[in-house]
Amino acid sequence: MLSIGILSLALSIVAFETGARADEPIIIDAPASSSQLGYVAQPSTSYDEFRQRELHESSRRSRNALIGLSASTAVGAALLFPGYARQCVVIQANSTGTTDQLRCSAAGKALVGVGLPLFVGGVIGVLISGIMFGVRKGKLRRLEDRMAYEKSRAVRWDPRTSRFVF
């Protein structure tokens, strides 16, 4: 409980550190070129190209999550299974009873205590991130197929130049 409190205190200090500061000057004058109004230029890419970049980025993040969670699963399995198999013993409470107890040494408790959350969290994360990665790659593949089909047609309307393009 103390470690959670220390961690939250450290994170709040870091979060507040990036905020406003008292030694920054206060700006009270209007900008010198207030008569010049800015405008947003027409983007040079289409929505499909923007969506393609967005899907590439999200699929890259999903792939990285899948790789990281797979590593977590492997580390959890490497700690959990040897710790459970070699450091823990199942003891029956009585000869007729069905209640069994699991007795572990100190090393077994440590290995199982660390390995179990890593393994279970990793397996669940691998399933979720694997599904997300597959869905995003499917969307990207369908978008790229549609873009290739639209580019291969002989006559199409170009909205940027407002005319038919061959």
C-alpha cells in the first residue's frame, strides 16, 4: 500500500512539473501582426491516404503491444511453471477428505507470486492485442485494395482539379 502511495505521489509530481510555471512572463500585448489572419491550407493528401497513414500507425502500435505482451507471457511462464513444479507440494489434509493444500517454499511463493500475474495478464493481453492487430491489418488491407482499384480505372474524377482524369 505504501508503494502505491509513493508511486502515485511521484507520478503526480511529474504531471504537475510539465504544467504552467510561476516564472513565465504574462503576455498582455496583442501580436504585432493582428491584421494578418491565418488560414488552413488545403491538405495535399486525400482522406484515404490520411486513413492509410492512421491505420499504419495504429497497426504498428498493436503489433508492438502484441510483441511486448508475448514477452510478458514467456517471462511469466518461465517463472510460474518451474516455481510451481519444483518448489510447491500438494498435501492432502486427511486420507478420506477431498481438501488438498498447496505448500510452497519461500522461493516457490516468490516465483508463483510474480509469474502468475505476468502469465495471466500476458495471455489475456496477447488475445486482445492479437484481435486488435488482425482487425486493423484487415481494415488496412481493404483500404489499400480499394485505393489500388480506384487508381487502376481508366477514367476517374479528380476532386483536387475538379475534372476527369485519365
